[in-house]
Amino acid sequence: AELSEDKDHFYVTFTIKEGERYNFGTVGIDSRLRNFDPSQLNEVIAEIKTGDHYNADLVQSTVDKLTDKLGDLQYAFVNVKPDIKRNREAKTVDVTFSIDETPRVFVERININGNQRTLDKVIRREMLLSEGDPFNKSKLARSEQQIKDLDYFENVTLETAPGSAPDKTVLDVGVQEKSTGELSLGAGFSTADGPLADVRIRERNLLGKGQDLMLATTIAGKRSEFNVAFTEPYFLNRDLSAGVDAFHITRDLQDESSFDQKRTGGGFRLGYPLSERWRQTLRVRAERNNIYNVDTDASRFIRDQEGERDTLAFSQRTTYDNRDSEIFPTEGFLFWFTTEVTGLGGDSKYVAGTTGGSWYYPIMDQVIFNLLGEVGAIEGYGDEIVTINERYYLGGTN
């Protein structure tokens, strides 16, 4: 450091000696765990290749991955330390990952703190670990993500602490609650529907039980819509998502299609897991559709459909989801396949199917690429055609 001539500043110079560049030599594992085969960890250290330039960040990330892998094998408090040996003549660095012996650990207790409104069971049922289970670090991380995906909390932390014995651990779950109620009021003008007013009320964590209740209405010059939906995410205290929906919609389609439409109906749905990533939802929908005020100049196809028609539809939706988050996904894939059939009651007879996927890929920090595609088809059977109210329409978000 040098003081400037005017005595007001310092000049600071950093001298850096880079030295010779080294390459990785041998890479191995020295395990002191009893009855443990270290070859199970070979795939983790395979990223470090002999002959590549030495990279301290890669060594540290390998330590983290080894710790995670051992956590999956129920070794919770392992100590993984890289032993570095430098060969100055050959300009190589030999790396040996030393693993200290620790006992297998089981979950002794799960403590939940910070939830003032949300019931304990709403949080506990998202935990993939229960008291008495073997400790598993991957399940612990997925449990933390599932609690975050509830979107009831501002912050979620899961920490481990030593239990009453060396082979026991305590899980401390800390949450910071946030508002889960929503009130939306809107007014505006739409070129399709004219002047409109919109009111929407939703509570995603009703009474702290995790239930979802939504009431919504839209009043516009050419459209009025009323919707009610209720979802119980753990019906009968099991991983069954049960819900009921009801709607009433009236539309003025004179300018586009020369008729007015009124739809009234509702449905029941039940969702359940097929595996950790696969889930299926079954739904029954009943609807009465009324085509009226048909213009005399309308096509014969539309005039033939004037009047009321009832629809009783049975559908299923199967999804595969391996995204890292449901709220803010940064990588992973969501796939869905939906089928619907009518004809067991009502006037409609058709079979419909829709399938699609959404892929997320991180390009750089805070920048995610998302590609989404969907395709569907509907076909009547018997002597029935697919009527106006069941056909696909462009518009909205599709």
C-alpha cells in the first residue's frame, strides 16, 4: 500500500503468483464405515477424471454429493474429507476422499415450529419421513420442497439435530406463515364481451386445514359467469384429493355464431397417487347446455342444435411430474394425458383425448427455458355428432 502525494488516497497493489497448473492424478475413496462397500460411491467420483485440470470447486461439490449419497444410505452424520497429495515433479494431484465411521441413524422425533394457524398434520403429511424411519437425506430434501409447494409459508427450513442416542436424530421443521387468502376486484372493457366487472375470493388454507375454497363471478355485457370450487387435499386422512365444482355461464354469441348459450353444471373429482411421480384424477361432470335465440340466418347445423341438451361425462387425467418445484420450477418435466367419454346418460355421445407436456430447462442463473405443447381430439360415436358446446375453440390461453 502506498500513500498518494496529496495524502488523500492509498494505492493498493495485489501481487499474485499463479504457479504451475496441476492435473488430477488418482482418485479414490478411503471408507472407515463398517460393512460398507465403497464401490457404491464410484458413480459419484466418476466426474473427476484423471488428466483433467485440477478444480477445487469440483472437489468440494463431490464432497457434497458423497455426503448426500451416504445420507440416502442412512449414514446421517458422516464426515467426508478430501485428502490432497501433490506431486510437484509430475504436476499431478491425487485425491482420496476419507469417510469417517458413523452409525446408521433413525428419526427419533419431528418438531414443527412457527405455524400459528396451519394445523400440524397439514405439515406432517407432506413429510416423506416419519418418526422411527431410517434417516434419508434425499427424502428430507424432497419433504422440504413439498412443504414449500403448499405455498402457505413465506419461509421453510428443515434442520437435523442429535437425538437422545448416537443412532437417533431429531428433525426440526421451521415455517413462517403468510397470507393464503385472495380477494380480486376488477373492472374493464373487453372487445369480445364489452364492459365487465370481476370479483374473485379464494382461501387456499381454509381454517388452517389446507382446504381450498374459491368463489368467482364475472358480469359482462355479453357474458356472465359464476364458479364455486372446493378441494379437500387429504380426504379421509389419506392422500386422496377430493373436490366439488359448480358453474353457471351465459354467453351472447350472436356476432360470432348467431346464437346465445347458457351452461349450468357441476362435478366431483378424486385424485390419488399411482407412485411418487405419477398421479391420477377421476372426475364426473354433469351439465345442461341450452342453445337459444338462434338467428334465422344461422346455418342449418346451428339451427338443428337449438334447445337444451344434457351431458354426463366421465373423465380421467394422469400426470407425471418430476419438476423440482410446482410453484417456481427451474428444471424437470410435466406430462399429462386426459380422456373423457359420454353416453352413459344425457344426450351427448363422444370420446375425447388430450395429451401434452411442459419442459423446464435452466439456461443460466434466474433464466429458465420452458417449452409447452398439447394436442387433443374429439369424436362422436353412434349416430351422434360433436355438438357446438363440446367442440374445441380457439382463444383464451390456447
